[in-house]
Amino acid sequence: MKYPKLRELKEAVISFFSPAATVKYPSGPAIIHPRFRGKPQPQDTCIGCGGCVKWCPAGAIKEINDTETGKRKIVWHYDECIMCGECERICTTKDGVKMVPEFELAGFDRELMRAEKECDLLLCEFCGAVISTREHVKWMLEQLGEKQPANLAIFNEKLKALGLTEDTKRKISLDKRDDLFALLCPKCRHRVNIYDSL
């Protein structure tokens, strides 16, 4: 049996007492690059517009509208997500969803592999169809700035939130001029505009 040479023994001793060349990931924290794309995490600034739902190439983001309770739920399914970052890129507010560096998402319960964002729905006052979310309308009004009163139906939602107008329920028949100022879906608003132009 050949014994190791002194040079090989020296290398073995140096290697034994020197730190590892790679990361000690399973036993220690992984060193993650700042631009690493982990899981998409919804933020408080998410307005529930649903842009990410329509854009997700994997179909991992779902939109659930409940018109009875007036709530919209956006659900991110991490077990279906491919971590492409398209939801962050396409976000209307630019910071409604962020790719966080968390990547350890393995588990046995699929119900735990998801995140949710719940928003209040705005419904058509005549037919009850979904228009958008209150958060989305507030964000649009902030973007409009001084041009906010141009759309009185939507501006009225801001006045209600400020407590300057009452939230009254009225009968809409789509044949009166004041129906133009009601919060209507595009189809009902079209019917009012056609009737008003006759």
C-alpha cells in the first residue's frame, strides 16, 4: 500500500480547516442574488384589478367574484406558479405584487401553497354586473388628479368614501337623464346614452 505524499497530506489538512467553497445551504442560509425571482407575494397596494390574472402564462392566479357578498378574491397558487415574474411586470400599480426571494415552497398541503388578496367589488346599480373594485377606482381617481369630477358616477364613489354624500338606493329605469350619474356597467351606460340621444 502506498502512503500519501507530504504535498497531498498538506492539501488535505488545509482543506479540512478552510471554509467550504460553496454555500452551506441545507445547514445554513442560502446566499440569494438581489434580482432572484422567488414567489410572487401580493402587497397591500394591490388594487384587485385582475390584470395579473389575465396575463399569467401558467394560469396560476385565479379571480373569484362573489356578487352576493360584494367581494373579489385574487388567489395566487404557488404549486402551479412557474415564477416567471410576469405578474409583477404587468401590475397596474407597479408594486401590487412583488417577487420575494423565498423559494422553499415544497409541502404536502396544497391549501398552504397560496396567497390571497380580497377587495370590495363595485357592482352596476341596474343589472348587478361587476364593474371593478373600489380600490381600483380609488387608484384611477388618484391618477386623474384634478380631472376627477369628469366622470361623476365614479367621482361620487370618492365622495361617499369621504362622507360628503349619502349612499342612497334609488330605482334606475335607464330612461331618465339622471341615470347618467348612476354607477353603471358599460352595457347599461350604453343603453342610457342611446335613450338620452333620441
